[in-house]
Amino acid sequence: MPYKTFTTEDHRLICRIGREMLLIEPLGAASIRVRATQNARFDDTLPSGLLADPPAPTDAAIAINGDTAMLTNGRLRAEIRKMPRGLEPTLELSFHDTETGEVLLEEEMPHILYPNTRNYDAEQGDLWRIETQFRARDGERFYGLGQHQHGRLDQKGCVIDLLQMNTEVVIPFLVSSRGYGLIWNNPGTGRVELAENRTRWVLDASPQVDYVVVAGPEPATILKGYADLTGHPPMMPDWALGFWQCKLRYSTQAEVLEIAREYYRRGLPVGCFVIDFFNWTKGGEWQIDRDAFPDPAAMVAELQDMGMRPMISIWPAVNANAGNFAEMRDAGYLIESRRGVQASSIFIDANTEGAVPLSFYDATNPEARTYHWDRVREGYTQYGFGAFWLDANEPEVYPTHPDNMRYHLGDGRAVTNAYPVLHQQGYAEHMAADGIADGLLLTRSAWLGTQRYPVVVWSGDVKSTFPDLARQVRAGLNMAMSGISWWTTDIGGFKGGDIRDPAFHELLIRWFQYGVFCPVFRLHGFRQDSAGDPRLGRDFLAGGADNEIWSFGPEVEAHLTACLALRERLRPYLTAQMATARDTGLPPMRPLFIDFPGDPAAVAIDDQFMLGPDLLVAPILTAGATARPVYLPMGSRWRDAWTEAEHEGGNMIEAEVSIDRIPVFLRDGADLPIRP
């Protein structure tokens, strides 16, 4: 058969030049997927963030004309050209809005000699270090890409490492202000450079590159396109919309019930009561410690009778001294080290003296996921637990060397970023099979498609400071732009808060006031007590100081109690927003420019957000604040939820604040019960 640069197969365009093969295919209403490799075939065993059966194209066509081919799908058109380059030609891709004719995104050849637009450097076997270059555009802004602690909403100019870590969540989905989204459907490690002179995506070691371009033009349309391809969130259980009580850590059944009964006695509503780590016998046995929790079924029943759903922490780590360590090792159910001993981390564990080697079960292996769930069923669900805190699920390997990790699905550099979502998938599928209808997972990490499972992502072990609070606001908004509707933080921060410190009291109140308007409202922390045991907040086995509503004195308690009451009043509104998220993929908490795409001033606002279409929230992010500027988007009238004062949109106002409230504004006559 004579060589042809462009051929078709069904509705897909196949492009070949030299050793490189590209496969371009339409998806959904206005999306196009691109895969490229220098291997003989594509590797279909790699984890994909796309649904197994993504929506079929609705209006796709292919045209080939000499050295140019085009694939059109609704509002998006991909053009690929055979271009001269030095001594041999190359193929360059560009993507166009079919309605406006505008170029949305185009590959760029930086130099006639090196590198190529898609550049391959050989690694071991069929793995390549791959770079993909796109042209930079003046004024372009980038959002999404998961959660990062750089404190920015617009990430233009940033270099983002694509490696799961505590507080750093890799969801490689980018939304551009130019009217497109890009799903980097590669589970491997690497980075993305959003520079002024070009955008460059890098894979450290992968058999191929795989990405999807989603047409807009508006951000809400892009987010819906992303959800259609990777999954819509389910409906959040009603209990999860209430207040979550949590600390590091409740170490016994007696302690859990003592605190829960006190909440109940005081009439303070708790939707979820969380039991943190070291509740188990040894890591990897996944059995609740019956010495500390002698009657877990009775504990679960009593909590539920008080209206509190119990959640319990389960780590994927396996202690080398665990009773089933050898069985898991021999069955191939552990992540392996390519070099050195079988240990992923050195850490402390329950019922073990000193530091201990830990491995992690291999969530990329479906048999290992089933084995793990069978132990969880025996150790937890039989007692009535149906909500699980999947902590340390990056996985938290330390030191982090993906090149030394070998998974069931391949080299760590090629697959490790998908570990969280495969871990979550195992739980979700087995919970459904076991009839746990309103279960839920709390997780510290995520990847493409996490939102299709009943998963709340929280922002990890951040510090108890005002700058950290400010960073979480931007991080949460970028998680929304990554398709995550269920998100939260450790209210008060995780590390460094002293329960007797007035400065921490102010921070805690402001964080609570922000938390009321987050999708999930969860108190947590590793608290210190300057007048108590010096180990508290410093020694994990000793746990943290008290972290209940009443632990900080009566004045603070009054402010926090008011926050709980406000959250309860907002629950019907929050329920409606969760239904919208399920149906459209639009997250409840989102940047202003989502709801006001035509307001050029809204794009510059990164410390305010909308909660649904009717509530504008402006958190207090500095100590000692008595006022803060608030931008009210154009095209609407806004009413101060506390004073009833009305303002015309399109203006920046100076909102006065006191310690008992943060600025909240209602849009266009919306009637919500903010005030008691």
C-alpha cells in the first residue's frame, strides 16, 4: 500500500509521518481528542480520565486536501498540516472556533532543528520523554489544573509540577480565557509551563501523548463539556451538607461518644463525625482496633441516632509487620520498588514501636482493589461504617521517586498520577455493589474523573495562618475550574493553631465564616495547647488539643455557633446547587467570571466567589480587618445581606466588617436566610 500522510478510519483521522502516528477523533458536542506516539501502536492499558463510553460526536466531518486535513466537530475544528522543517517535514496542529473563525490553540515549532512541536526523547522500552509545544497569546489566562498552593487564580506565568503531593492535587484540565479547555489525559508525571513565550506540556516517561480540546466559548460551557466527557458528580447526600466535626485525633470509642453526646446535649447540629487515623490494629490489616473501639457497631448506631454520620480514616499504607503483608507482597498487590527494599515510606503506625517501613497497596490492580475492599468490609462496613476518609492517597510515598515505583499498570512515571482516582473507583464500585447507597469518601488527592464518584476533596495539611487561608480561596476556585464540585479545607488550618491564642481565635472565626459558604463545612486540625501537654499538636501518636466548638472560650464559641446556624439555614439552597452540579457539571462555588463572562472587571477578582447564582461571598483574609473592597459585577443589583443596603453592579465598594460577619451580597432580589 502506498504511503499516505492522512487516512480515515470510521470517524477518526489517522496521520503518519516518519515513525510518528497521530489519531484525531471527535467526542461529544464540540470536543476533539488527539493521541500521538512513535511506537507501533497506542497503549490502551494506561488509565484514562475519560468515561469508558464518552458521548458520541453529534456533528463531525473529515476533509483531506493534499498536505492538509481537517476534522470538524460542532463548534471546534482541528487542522493538521504537513509543514517543511529543516531537512525533514513535520505535522502541526491547530484548533479553530467554527463560528468566529478564531484560532483557539495551535502548536508551535520553536526552532527549525530542535525541538519539534511534539518532541520524543527515548527512555526505557516503549517509554519516551515527550514535550508538546503550543503558541502563547498575549492576555491569555489559565484556570484549573487541580489545586496548588502558589496563591494564584490565573496561572499564566506559572510552572506546575504534575505530581500528586500533600496539598498539591494534579487534575490536568486547563480552562483558557480564549474559549477552550484542554484535558491532558496522561497519568504520567511531568510539568506544564505556562510561559509568556510558549506553553509547554512535558511527560517524563510515557508511551504516548493524549489530550482533548473542548470548545466553549464561555467557561460554564467548557465545564459542562468536561463533565460530559469525564463524568458528572452524583447528588451529594443530605447529611454531608451539614457541619463535620473532626480533629487529630479521637483515639477511643469513649472519647468519640463523649464529644458527640456533648454536641447533642448543646443542640449543635453535626452532620458528620470523623474518626481520624490510627483507629486500626496495624496499617494494611484494615481492621478497627477493638481494644480502643470495643463495640464499633454500638458506637455507629448511637452516632446515627444523634443525627451524625460516622466517617472513619483508612490509609492505603501497609505496615511491614502487618499480618497480611507477606500475602499481599506475594500476590503482587503492593507497589514495588524497582531498586532497593520493598518500602515506600518510613513513618509511625498504630500498635508499633518507633518508625516502621510502609508500603502501599497497588490501586492500579483491580484484584488488589478487591482484596483491599474485602478487608475493609470485614474490618469496618460490617459494623455500619459507610463513609471513609481516604487519607495519604497520593500515594504519600516519601521520598517521592516515581522512577523507582513499579505498578501493576507500569512504570511509576507513566501511571502514578491516576492512583487517587483508581483508589476512589475501587471504593465507589464496591460500596455500590454492597448496597451502601449514601456513602461518601473524603480524599486528599484527585485526578481526571474523580468528580464522577462520591468524593469530597480537601486541600490537605495547610498551616494555620491568614496567608494560608487566602491561598485556599484561590486553590478552591481552581478546583472548581477543574470540575470538582465537592471541595473543602481544614477549617482553621491543620498545623500550628494554639487553642489559647487570641490571634488563632480570630483566624479560626474568619476561616469558619469562609467555610460556611464552601461546598463542605468541615472543622479539622492538629491543635496545640500552650498551657497543656507539650506533645499535643506535635506528636502524632499523642494527637492534638481539643478542637470542638466550645474549645476556644465562650466568645469564640458564640461566633462559631452562629456559623453552624447559618449553614443550617443555607442547606436548602446548597441542595439545589448540588443538583445543578449533578445535571450540568457547574460547581456550586466558582469564580465571578463564570456567572459574569461579559464583565471584563470580574476576571481580575480572585478573592471573592459566587456560591450558586445568587450569593456573592467576600472572605476576610487578613488579621484585624475592619473593611475590605468588594467588587459587585455589572448587570445586576446587589443587596448587602446584613444591612439591606442596595448597590448597582459594576462598582467596587468598601464593605465594613466586624468580627461577627464577612461581606455577603444577594443578587437581583434573591431572598435567602442569611440573617437569623
